[in-house]
Amino acid sequence: MISIKASGYAGIIAAILVGIGEFFLHYSPNILNIEGSFDFLAAVPVENLMIWHLFVLAGIPFYFLWYYHLYLMLKWGGEKIARLFFAVWTIAFWCGAIWIASRWFIGQIIHMKDLIDPQVFVAIETHYFFYYENLLTVLRRLIFVISGLWIYLIYTGKTNYPKYMMIFSPIALLLLMFTTLAVPTIGKYIVPIALNPAHFVLFSLSLYHLHKLPSWK
């Protein structure tokens, strides 16, 4: 079984790989100013869609190892609740993984928009929104559940984290990333990949506290 340390560093790899891949799948200079659900993808070079799609896919499995790391760090606060935490976050991330893996497809469709009958294009866009964008909604709602479990487990005082780590719940970190919109020159780089920098902060804090444990000194 992979160690708590190795699974923790897997999270750093995941955040970097998926974060870089998602950035180049989504980013264009005017991303925050473009109206329309997917029109911003027209400004993303076609070659980026496939290259960085593969980059994202390479990083996704490392995230699941990271969630196992969190389970190991939290389980002393309540084995059953920690398992539930691991299960819910795994389901949430499957939703996110399926969503991000679909971005190259809708990007290609946007680039071919002028070649597609308008009614057909609207039908494709509507179906994509229903089947994939709703997965993002599920992910966001499950993050609230995950954050509640995170706070509960750390509140017990029995996990490998100090109690102040309650404030670094996944939803709190995600909202923190969105506060960068107050400075658009920064926000346009952070918000399109918000979940990855939020994860990176949590990963870094978790590894910091792991190395502070008596067994690691």
C-alpha cells in the first residue's frame, strides 16, 4: 500500500499537472470578459485542446492518491467518518475528472461553430451543458459536504492536524481563489483553474503538518 508520505507528494504532482493542463485548455487573455457559455474557447488555440487535454489526463490519477493521504491523516478523528470523507471526495472528483476530460470536445465544437447548422449547434451545446456542466454543479455541492466532514473530523482533536486547520476547508480555499477576481489581472489566471491552486495550498499544508509529527522528527 502506498505510504502516507508518497500519497501526499502525489497531490503536489496532481495539482501541478492538472493545473497547468486546465490552464492552457481554458485560458485566453480576455477570458473574464467574454459572454456566452463556451465562447471563450474560441480564443484557445486548437492545438492546445488536445495537447493539454492529455496533460490533464496524466495528472488525474495522482489526485486519487492524494485523497487517500487525507484519509490517513484524518482517520484518527473517526474511522467511519474519514472513510465517508474519502468516498464522497472520490465521487466528487470523478465528476470533476469527467468534466475536465470533456473540455477538448466542446472546444473543438466551438472552433467548428461556423461549419455547423445553428440549430444543430444549439442542440449540441444544450446536451453538453446538461450532461457535463451539471457534473460541475454536483462537484461544487459535494465540496460543501466534504468541507463539513473535514471540519467535524479536525474538531475532534484526534487527527494529525491542529484544530486551526478547520479554517482551511476545501470550500474556504475555493472561495479564497475566487476572491482574486477583485484584482482581474491576477484573477484571470487563478479563477479558470481555481480548484487546483486550492488543492495545492491544502496539499502543502498537509505535508507541512505531516513532517511536524513526532514520528517524522
